[in-house]
Amino acid sequence: MEKLKFIHLTDTHMNAPHTENMFSKLNLAEKVKSVFAHIHDSKVSPAFVVITGDLSHEGNVQDYAYIRTIVDEGSALLNVPVYVVLGNHDHRAPFREGFLQEEASEQPYFYSHTIQGVRLIGLNSQIKGHHHGEIDTEQLAWLEETLRTPAENGTIVALHHPLLNINGMPADHLLANREQLGAVLEGTDVIGVVAGHVHTNNVGTYKGICNVAATGTAFGGEAAEDNQFKMVDFCGYNIISVFEEGITVQSVTLPGMQEEFFRFSLEAAAAHNE
């Protein structure tokens, strides 16, 4: 018997209108609006939406204030809460000031919410100035304590950097301490982990738990010749259903031209990460 459905979005890379950066001409906020409209028109009726990071592309306070309006519009359209976590392109202080409308702070943003018996835990895996991620000791201790008490219908963990090994993606772009995090999750009521960062759909298991790394709304990524990685025009989301025995994942793709936006070498990406 199905307990609930929720929507997993990721890597929206939005900025406020008139921002000048490499993505400013791609109308990425309009893509997010289109996703919310598509979910509404498809009659999916999710219990909540979670966006797993890279909300903005190097955003400032104004960007996050604008992103909040987009998120609030989507939340009102679907009549459900929308939760977010931060990615490597996000910035904590501007996010707290612009999106959360609270005092600016570099403190990690993490939380636990329960919706219809399903507990959603959001973690902050970003490390300032780096592409790879890590869950710090404060969050690991909090997570371990939180998971001591099971939720009625299980727990979903949301973070930006995947625990999975992703083909074509350098390991130093992923979660550096996945073994530590996996040890905390193993044997608990966690039924799924949702992530982003890699701009490709990947579903697998880690420590016996279903892990989902989604493609994102801004663009898709795929391996190209000569050890290159290319970004293409793509927009999608996942519908995740929670059952008594676990979860299922349905990937939805909005119509697009698959036009190539840009590409980069994996060696250059690794060097940039050092």
C-alpha cells in the first residue's frame, strides 16, 4: 500500500532577473516554474517537494530572495510544502538572509520534518570553495541521535552530493566521507537518500539503502568523447513513492531540444577542485 508520493527536484541554478553569469540567458527560473506547472497538470498530488541543492549559481541575497518567490509560488500551486538543501554553488549567509529571511550566518543548514509519517531529513554537504562534499561532525552526531527514534513510515535523507559512485564523474566531486555517513544510516529506518550534483539520473543502493541522484531542472550532464563531460538542454524531476516495503522512483522529462550548452574536461574539473 502506497504511503505517499513526493517530488524530487535538484540543481535549479537560478539567479534573480538581469543577473550576468554563464547561465543567465537560459531562463532557468522559467524551467522551475514549468516543472511546478507540469506536476500540477499531471495530477500527481505529492505530499511535499524537496530540492537537493544548487538552488542558485553563486547566488547573493537578492538571488535567494527571488528564488524564495519561485519556491513559494510552486508551493502555493501544489498546495504542499517545498523543502530545500544547499549545494556546492550555494552560499550559506546569503541563503539565510535572502531565502530564510533571518540573520546571515555560515552555520550549516540542516533539519528534520515529518509529513504524513515520513520523516524528511535535510543535510548540508557543501564545503565552501570546493566541488566535493562532506557531512561535518556536528551533523553526523545530530543525525545519529535523530535516527535513534524511528519514524512511522520511514525516513528520507536529502543532501546535494551523492553517496553513489557515478560513472564518468571523478570521485573527488562526490561525498568525501560517505563511509561515515553510510555507517550512521545503516540499520536505521532510512528507506531512501536523494541527491543531485551530477546532473544525471542514477539509482542504486548503498549500505542496502536506495540512493537516487537526479538530473536536475537546469541542464543535463553526460559523458562525451576524449574524457569530456557535456551539459545539454534538459529539464526533469523524479516522482518518488513510499510503500511499506520501500520506495520506487519515476523519472519525468519535460520536452526539450537536447542542445549542447557547453563541455569541460574531467581533468580541468578535478584541477579546479584542488
